[in-house]
Amino acid sequence: MSVNVHNTDRPRERLRRIGPRNLTVSELLTLVVGSGSAHGSAVEIAGRIVSALGGLHRLAAADVALLEGVEGVGAATAARLAAAFELGRRVATVDAPDEEPVRGPADVFRRMGPRLRDVCQEEFHALLLNTRHRILREVLVTRGILDASLIHPREVFRLAVSEGAASVILVHNHPSGDPTPSAEDRAVTRQLAAAGRSLGIPVLDHVVIGRGRYVSLAPELGSPRGSGPPRT
């Protein structure tokens, strides 16, 4: 026996009536899914997505191929879901505009934390700064297991030189959620700091990002007092 659902109980109508913040994850996913298919209604497909992938962190980290593995989720729906989560990550960094100077690792975390929080593998980024510690450019250096033998200083400093960067801040994430630096993290920091000194483009910090936490390796860089960004 089918149940006749009143319009006001549908996610679209509830969103109009009470706003998106008051909808459940399943209701929001239903709206992104849009319409049903031969595999079920949009509500049923959204329910399968939640059951298969669990909480928001796993959903946000899921790639298109994983989403397409859920029954009823085709290529178009998987693309919409991936795009929606990416938009959410980018919105979370809007409150840290490039015009604002980077005063310390807390500013780096505010900018990069939301972007790297749900990434399933390590990503190593470089923030290129001008003389006022404003970000000129953000560079993805490598993706995958961090290995000093695979991090080539030229990949970081080639762009730093061409952009006229005055200094560099290194950033990478730990998918485990624990930002405690490893021996390899420290080795990469020393390697790139040495390259930066030889080029006159100092590495001011290396911020390791975990889930809701970060660790700064600035104290290990041995920079002269006052040479790094102002601290928050």
C-alpha cells in the first residue's frame, strides 16, 4: 500500500518552508539526486547513499567512482554530488581571502583545513607569499604518500621564482586525522627549507593538518627571530 506524501513533507517544499539548515542529510541528498530512476525514487537512492557511505565525512571524501557504485546512482548524479561537496569545501575557505595576510599557522589552517579535511590521500601544497605575507598563489605539489625523495624543490621554487614570491609556506594533510609530524614530514621540511635559503625564498612554516587540529613545524626551521609571518 503506497503512502500519499503531502507536498509540504517533500524535501523541496520543506526547504522552502523551513530552510536548508533544518533539513536532514537524507533530505539534502534527495534534492541533489533530483529524480528517481528504475532503481527507485530519489528518496530511496539518497537512503542507499547514506547506508553505503555513512556519515558526512565519508560522503564528502567519496570520489565519483565510489558514488557510482551505489545502486541507482548514475554518472550524472555522482557528478552532482561530488560538485556539491566541492562547493561546500570552497565556501568554507571564503572567510580567508587572499588579500588578508597570513599571520601564522592558524590562518593557514582556516584556509586549508576545510579543503584538506576530507581528502583520502596526502596532498602537499605550497602557499606562495609576497613581502606582506599575502598569498600570491596556491600550488598543489604532489598527491600521495609524502616521500622526501619524490618532493622536488624545483616543483615548489620554480613557480615561487616565476611568481616573484618573497617566501613560502608548506601545507599537507594526514588522512588519519592525527597531525603529529612524521620523520618524513620533518625530512621534507628540512630539504625544502635548505633549498629556499639557497634561493633567498625562505620557507616560513610547514603546517600539518589533521581533523580539526594542526601542527606547525616553524620552530624547527631555525629562522632568525622576526623572519617568519606574524603569529596569530
